[in-house]
Amino acid sequence: MAELKTDRELLIEYAQHGSESAFQALVERHLDVVFATALRGLSDTGTAQEITQNVFIMLARKARWLQSQTSLVGWLHKTALFEVRCWWRGELRRRRREQTAVEYGTIMKEEDSLLKTLAGEVDEGLLGLREADRQALILRYFEGRTHREIGILLGAREDAVRMRVTKALRQLTRFFHRRGYAVSAVATIVTLLGSVAKAAPTGLAIMTTRSALATGAGGSVTGLKLLITKLMGLTKTQTTILCVTLAVAPTVWEWNINRVSRNRHSDTQWKLQAIHSEMDESTTDIDRLRAESTRLDAALADAMNNQARYEAAAGKLGDLKARVRGLLTDVDYQWPDDLPYVRVPKVVIKSLDVLNRWPGTFSPSGTLTDPAQELFAITAEEKGPTEQALANYWRGVEELMTANAYETNPPSVQTGRLTKL
């Protein structure tokens, strides 16, 4: 039995020594895994073959950067899924998502329907596993390797590989449980993995190897050879589809450009209207703030003026108090004429006696006496209003006295009359 070489050994032989047989061995070893992954994502054999060729072409180009990989099956699986996802674009991808969402919401009862539904989720579940567990699971069920062969390829013991596969199956089962699928046991996952493994068409390995080696070797001439090889391998149906695609491509491209332009124009108009609305609101707010600022400035100016007046009045009052205090302590009774006050000694007030003698200060008619007029320094212009005010005051006092006066101790009380006491 020939010694089983690891992926790393084969890749080093190709990358460093240009061994086409080593690369062909890699292609033949993992071709079924890549093809089955592409077929699950696309459900079209022709497209799956093209995706498979693209994956191995990428492997040939990146061989020097992948030499440290112990096993390539994980990288090939990821790359195939990436190519499938890039293929599904536009409206076709959206419809496929809607269809998948409907399938996700339905839990199948029949075993065949369940396996068919789970097949679309397998790759998503595999991506959620650790790299080592995912490689072991793909090698075991997609390539049909024994635990011993997997241990050789991954550089691990056989019992460790067995435990790794069992652990990965349990994790994949829990993944489907979280998605709402009624997966009864691990055996169902084993059956699922066996059902989704697909063998690549006959001759695809040779075609893929040639395409990858031709592309990985070099320049524009090699790329032209690859293109010619692909065109020669197309069927009549694929050729017809390619011609129709090339014919309608300019029209579709122009339509797409116009649609994008219209969408951008609509977005621009909407954004412009929003900007105008914001500008109007900002202008209103600015006007309101300016009016409020003007009002506050006026109030501040009034407050400052009032404060200045209050400070001036307080200063004058302080000066007046100090001046009056000085005059009160002065022995001279003569006060200056600019003060509104006059100092009269108590002895002089008592000697005048104008408040105790009739008619005193003013008569009931409000007429001021001459001593009172001289005492209070009332001028001729002030005499008339002062006497009128005094007359009104005295008249009010008399009316109040008359209204509140009543008779007490009457001589006799008649029967049936109430007497106010």
C-alpha cells in the first residue's frame, strides 16, 4: 500500500517544484467535496462545475501562501461557499433567500423531506464548527476517509480523530435544533452528511487540473488558454445561454445605470427637501433667538440703568444723612436753604403754642393761621391746595362723626320701638 501523503506535502511539491502530479492528486482527493458544496448552493450541475474549477484555480494561485496548512479541505470548503455566495447576486439571490426563509419556517415530518430541507443548511452549520472539527467531519463523510486516514492527513491520533468527529456531530445536531428542525438523533446528521455528498462528473478532475495549472502558471496567454478551454467544454445549451447573455448585457447594463441614476436622483431630491425643511426651521429658530436676545439686552440695559439710579440715589441719601447728622450736632440753629428740612428747637415750639390755642394750626374750613403758615414755610402758591386738602379732611372727619354718633340714655322708651344704645 502506497504511503498516504498529506495535503501539505503535496502542496509543497507543487508550489516549490512545480509537480503537476501532486496538484492533480490534490484535485482528485478533494474534488467531490468542492463539487458537492457548489451543487448544494446552486442546484445546477453546469454552474457547480464552473465553481469547482474556479476554486482549484484559486488554490493554484495561492499555493505558496497555503503551504502551512495541514489539510486543505477546510479552506476549499470555505472558498467554495464564498464562490457560491458571490454567484448569487441581484434578484435571483433575493428570491432564493425568500424561498429559504419559507423552508426554515417549516418543520418537516417525513424523513426524506427533512433531509432535503436540512441539506440547504449543512454548510452554514459546518462553518459554525472549529476548523479542526470541520476538517475531520468533511474528510469522514464527504470524502469517505477512515479515522486512520484522517489521522494521517491531519497529523493526529486515530482515537483523537474519532472523538473529534463525535463531538462535531453533536455540535451540528445542536445547530439544527437551534434552527427549529426536529432532528431526532446524531444518526440523522450522519445520514444527512452521507446524502449531501455528491461525486463529481467524470472528466471534471482532468479538466479542473488543466485549467488550474494553466492559470496558476502564468500570464495573459495562459488566461487565454483557460478561456478557450472553458469555451470548448461548454454544451450547446450553455453556449446559447452565453450568447444570449452577451447580447442582452449592454441593454441590461444601460437599464441598470438608468435605474441607479433615477434612484440617486430621487434620493438627492428627498435629501434636498429635508435640508430645505431644516433650513426653514433653523431660520425660524434664529429669528426667535434674535428677538429673545434683543429683549434680554433691553432688560439688561434697563436693569443697569436702574442700578445706576439706585446707586446714585443711595449715594445722595447717604450724603444727606451725613449732612443732617452734622447739622443736628452743630450749635448753630441756622440751616441752609437748599435742604427740605428746618431745625426748630423744642423751646421755640413751646413758646409758639400754636397747636394748643384756638384756632390752632387751621380752622374747620381748612384756613391756615399765620403762625402755622410761617412755621411750616408755606408759600402763597402752596397755601390754596393745602387749605383745600385740610378742608376736605376736616369735612370727612365731621361726616364720620355724624354718621357714627347716636343718642344714649333717652328720657323714655316707647313700647314696640328698638332703641340703639
